[in-house]
Amino acid sequence: TCVVTPPPPPPPSSSVANSHNPKSHRQHILPYVSSGLIYITFVSFQFLALGTHFGKVFLLDIQGNITQKFEISSVKINQISLDESGEHVGICSEDGKVQVFGLYTREGFHENFDCPIKVSFSLLLYERNWLNRWKTSVLHEGEGTITNIKWRANLIAWANNVGVKIYDISTKQRITNVLRDNVSLRPDMYPCSLCWKDNTTLIVGWGSSIKICAVKERNPTEMRDLPSRYVEIVSAFETEFFICGLAPLADQLVTLFFVKENSDQMDEELCARPRLDIIQPLPESCEEISSDALTVRNFQDNECRDYRLEHSEGESLFYIISPKDIVVAKERDQDDHIDWLVQKKKYEEALMAAEISFKNIKRHDVQKIGMDYINHLVDTGDYDSAARKCQKVLGKNMELWENEVYRFKTIGQLKAISQYLPRGDLRLRPAIYEMILHEFLKTDYEGFATLIREWPGDLYNNMAIVQAVTDHLKRDPTNSTLLTTLAELYTYDQRYDRALEIYLRLRHKDVYQLIHKHDLFSSIEDKIVLLMDFDKEKAVDMLLDNEDKISIDKVVEELADRPELLHVYLHKLFKRDHHKGQKYHERQIGLYAEYDRPNLLPFLRDSTHCPLEKALEICQQRNFVEETVFLLSRMGNCRRALQMIMEELADVDKAIEFAKDQDDAELWDDLISYSIDKPPFITGLLNNIGTHVDPILLIRRIKEGMEIPNLRDSLVKILHDYNLQILLREGCKKILVADSLSLLQKMHRTQMRGVRVDEENICESCHTSILPSDMAKTFNVVVFHCRHMFHKECLPSSGTIPGLQFCNICSAKRRGPGSGILEMKK
């Protein structure tokens, strides 16, 4: 029988780092052994073998239950070993007895030695011969006590006072001797720890040093008299404490350390709790992965030699053996990791770990961990985080959702959970959403409006919420937030007219979107002025984009009493299309003159439906000179227009520009006549007239003795412009001559080329082959540059110019249809 208990809590002086998740999980196995202290243990993947101080051997299963008991001797058991098959066990005791027997058969072997096996000075190998008898071979002797032996495959390693030896059974050769480093330590108090990581890798721990030895095959060319294998130390390093045991864990090492610490009261060292560390070996050092201080019974009385570390390769179990206790350590699985995270209240990490490994965890449920996390957040007052986690943890469980909503209501935190409620395909009962909306409506109008915007309108009873908002508006009828929200509720309920009235009352920016989205143009025919007052640009664009729904005439009728708004509408209409509003162009003249004079002249220029007499009358009444000048010129009264420019604007440059545009010699003469007694005007004419009128006409009419500003500069400019014209003409002449010569040369080259004539060509007159069938006879052919060919006798007479012949076909084309036929008939 046995008792399995968790380890007692570590004392305050524990060196365990509680902020980090330990790599191993531990439990104590305390078998009821009346035969004294536990001195030796062997571990296999099937059972655990314990040897006691009084010669008893107990076999325990992995859970710690005793399955078999053997009375081996009356003295202490020194060593227990098992073969690879797990069917035979070897036991040696203090009285020199060695027993090997089958666990499931009666087959056995007994041998007595003169001294206790644990202090043997020789290493003996027993082998069965072909007569089924035991053959004894001495592998080593003469170097003191042999304290530890480990056998794996064909290699045997043992330790004595000098060092560690490795023997190869297959070749019957000793491979190497690994010397002990710290010879000052007593080997009986700090024994050597040996462990095979695999068939060729031995781990040696002695004192505070660790060496990893790799057995390798020697190159045949280097053998000579040397063993076929050799040992290479791939890693060697010192540790902080004394080594009690070693075990491999993948590419890492599990190490059991004996620790001493200084006493505060006395000047001596005390035995502390042993440490179980996981380290990563490096070539000359190691890296600590985790460290755990073990609470072992009576650890204050134990020495380094009293601890051992055994491991089961198949189960990744590690056994820490002391005289009064056995601690089983195993790698933590994901459930253990989650347990530790929950214990440390690291719920976020626990939930993430459970989600990642949900297929591998056995004792935990992702949703249960999530609920614990939510409860923890609520208990700590972090309501927003708790509500946010509900979305992830509760998922599609509507019952849990409703329970959480009522819990948040109880603690007065409905606002926190409101934004995370499900609102898609899976939904709660409408009463839940209405309860939250009523809560917001009591305390937070802005939050209420946000929920109405974000939540679909079919989550709750729309009429109930409309009534609640209406009741609140009775107490605060001008509250814009409530009015806007009420308009949105009307929109959800498809009562668009009421929503539109509220939006127009509030001048809300969404009014245009509402009109477009729900085609409310028939509802705004009598609200055009309100829309224009709110935003002229958007209103006009909307009306013009939807002329088929609200006609131009209807808009003009509605805006008749607001001419400033009517002008904005008609102006944009004219910009889009000069002809659509043509019947309103006469009215627009007055609107432009009143509200937008800068655009009057462009309107007069672009409009072809504007009555010029009406426009002239308005412009003359308002003394709009530029517009009047334009209208006079458009009506053909250019002299009067020029006169207004000269007399009322007194702008010679504009007058010159006007004369240039009209290109009328009489206007130039009038301009010169008007300017002849005004020196500044003469200067302007001299500077600009040169390219349109002969400057001599102006210069001859200047009175002698008249003082003209900048006359010299003006004359220089005239001469310069004249020279420039001469140069331009000469340049153009050169270019023309060069181009003519180039084209003539090209034509000459073209006409000098030969023309191919063969049997396929025909006479254009008689339509027979141009070449005779008998090429030996003399024949005459005429080929024109147009590539038309004739027999000479088929050509008509040369006409009026003797010796000069023309292609009859091409000449007919130039003279007209039928000409060629007439010529041929001649």
C-alpha cells in the first residue's frame, strides 16, 4: 500500500522562482516500508524497484502501489538493475550476495563474494557459455573502489577513485579513462553520477563538474594498436552546486544538486533543500532553463551521497530518491501549465494557452477558463475588459449572454457590455436590447444616440423606443441629440416624412442623404427654400441632378420670392447647359446685375437667348461700361463702343485691343483721330499699332512741337518691329525657296527612275497587252509618270501644243466626267 500526496509548500527561504512557470510537476510517493530507509532504487517504464536498509526489495507501479515484495537479505541492499526486456532483475547486498532472477519465471543465479559489492575493487563480467554455465571475466581491478556502473548496448562505463572508464564488449577493449577533476572531494561523500543519453553518449557528473562524452568510431587508417573507438568530450563545464544525479531530457539535462547554505546564527554550513534544474549544455558552459528547490523529508540530515536521480525514458518521469522520501517529477503538460497560470491569476495567458491547445487539454474547458477570467475582471472592477471578453468567451451561447447582461445590470454596468452584444445572425431577445437602451436614455443621451446608429433597427421594438424618446422630448423639446435620434428611429420605421421634417428643422447634414436614399423628392417640393437656406450648393446640385423628379419650372416658382436663391439656381443651371433655362435668360440679366456682376459679362458672351436691347437698357441704367461696350459691339455699333472706351474708361490699351478684335480700318482711323491731341494715347498707339496699321499714318498726323512721352522709345520699338518683320519675311522666303528646291529635286529623281513594263501591263486605250507577242519586231510604247501606259498609235493627237503629250485618263479626271471618252472618240 502507498500514499500519494502533493508536496508540502516551500518555506519562505525557497529559491523557487514563482514568477515563472516551472518546467516540471512533482508529487511524493511514500511507500509503507517497515524495513527501514530507502537506499537504492531502479526505475523502468513499468515499475519502480526500492531496496531498503534491511534487505527488502519492493516493486511499485508508477502510481506508487506495491505490486511485489522480496526478502533478499538481512543487510542493506546496495544496487538493483534490470535487463532490457524488463523480465530479469539483478540485486546485490552488503553481505556480498548477488542475485539475478526472473520476475515472471523461476530462473535464477546466485553468487557470494568475500566483500560487500558496493566497495568492490574489481569489475567482473558474468556470461553464459554454451553449456549454460556462467563464465567470469575480470574487466578491471587495482585502482581502488568501484562506486558506479552503467551499461548500455555494447558499452559499459564505471567509476572508481581515479576516474571513469568505458569498455566495449563487442571488441573486448577498454576505450578511455576520463580522469576525475576535483580530487580534494571524498569520493564516498560525493560519488560519481553516470548516465547514458543514448548508445554512444555518456554524461558524467562528479563534484561540481559535468562532462558529456561522445563515443566515436576511429578512422581505420589511424587504428594501429589503438581501440576501434575513441571518446571525445563535447562539453565540459562547472556548476554552482554539487551533483547528485543526472538524466537526459531531449537535448537538455535534468540535474539534481546538493546545496549547502550559510547559517545566520552559527558560523557553519547547513544542508539546504536539493535543487532540480534543467540546463542547456554548451561546449564550455551551460544555460539554466529552470530551477526548482525540492521539499524532501529530513533534507537537513541528508548528504550528497544520500540523493539519487533516476528516470524512466518511456514516460519522461524523473525520480528523486532520498532515504525517507521519493519525489516523482514529470514534464508539465498543457493542463498543468494552465493550472499554474490560473493559480497565478494569469487568466489572459491561460485562456490563450487553452485556445491554442484545445485538442490536447483534458482537464480544462476553454469556456470555463474564459468565464473565470470574466469573473476575475468583474471582481477587480475592470468592467470594460470583462465586457470585451464576453464577446470572445460567450460566443454563440445566448443563455450565457443573457445571464451576463443581467449580472452587469445588477452591478450597474450595462453601458460597459452594450457595445459588445451580439447583433448579427445570432441575437438576444429584444427585451435585452430595450433594457440597455432605456438605461442609456436615462443617463446618457449621446451614448443612446450612438447605440441607435450602430444597432440594426430590428434588434428591438422600434415603436417602444420612439415613445420613450418622445416622452423625454416633452421635457426637453430642443435637445438636438434626441431629435436626431428620433429622426433615425423614424427612418428605421420608414416614416421618412417625419424624419425629413426633423432633419430640416435641425439643418442636419444627413437630410440630403435621406432624400436620395429614399427618393423623397415629392416630399420636398414645398421645402426647396428650406433646403437652399441650409446649404445652397448641395441643394442646387441635388435639384439639378434630379430634374426629372423636380422640374426647373417648379423650382423657379418656389424660389420666385427669394431672388438671391433663384439666381444661385439659374446660374448653376446655365453653367451646366446654356440652353436648358433659356426662357429665364431675360430674368437672369437683372439677377446677375443685382447679385453677381462679375459673372454678368461672361453670361452675356455665352448666352444666345438673351435679348440684347433689354440687356443694354439694364447695363446703361446701372452704368456698367464694360458690359455696355460689349453689347454695343455685338449689336454692330462699334464706333459708339470705341467712343465709350476712350471717353469713359480712358483706357488706350483696351481701345487698341477692341480695334484689333474688330479689325476695321475705320475704327483704327477713329482711334487715331481721337488720340491725336492726347500725348499719352499717342504713346500707346505707337507702341501697339505697328503690326496692324502703318505707323506712318499716325506719325504724319502728329502736330509739330507736341511733346509726347517716351517718343524715342516708341519710335525705336516701331523700327525694331519693322526690322523683325523684314527678318521674318526673309527667313520665310529662304525656307520657301529651300523647300521648293528640295521638292523639285525629289520630283526630278522620281521622274528619272525607270518603269517596269512586262506582259501583265495593258494599254489603257485598247486594253491589250502593252508588249507585242513577237518581241523581235519594233514597237513603241508611251509610259506616263502616273504609270498609265499606251501604245503610241493608240494615243490621241497631242492637242494644241505640238510634241507635248498628256495622259488621256488623268486629263479627263481634271476636266470632269466624260472628258476622256470624248477625247478618245476624236
